[in-house]
Amino acid sequence: MRASALLRGRAMNAALRACALALAALAVGGCGPSEADWRSASSWSLTAVAVARAWERGEVPTRYARRALQKAADELAKGPLPEAGAPVDELRQALERGDREAVRQLVSELAAR
């Protein structure tokens, strides 16, 4: 009887360890970017591309496009992929220079991602 109680104790400890590991995995997984964070980043990326295309066609003023791209770059830098803000900032810089060809090329690269 004593051996059986010992075995049940070991089985219980193993079950508790497995449960603790599962809870730890869930907690770690919960610390990462949420689905809403990814949707927001995607939305800001699409916004940057749309604004740049509109500017390239002369449909929006430079001042508006510059502000929108700055906001998009800032928001992307705070998101799940902070490095995603850098290409949008590069796009903003090309726009400020009035370099429509660079904007066109950067928009193509961003849209392909």
C-alpha cells in the first residue's frame, strides 16, 4: 500500500509539473503581440502605401502626406515589428524631397511585403 501511495504521489507531481508548464507556455504566449496589434500594424502599413500613392498622383498635398506618413512610421515603430517603421520613414523622406520616382519605387517594395 505504501508503494502505491508513493506512485500516486509521483504521478500527481508529474501532472502538476505538466500543468504548470502548460500554464507557463500560455502566459508567455500571452505576452506577445495580440491579433489587434498585428491588425493595427497592417492597417498602418496599408495607410502609408495608400497615402504615398495618392501623393504620387497629386491627389493629396505634401503637408498632409508628410504628416500621415510620420504618424504611420511612429505607430509602426511601437507595434509588433518596430523595424517596419523605417521603410515608411524612408518613404516620408523621399516625399519631402519631392522625389516621385523614389516614392514610386518604395511604394512598390512596401506593397510587395
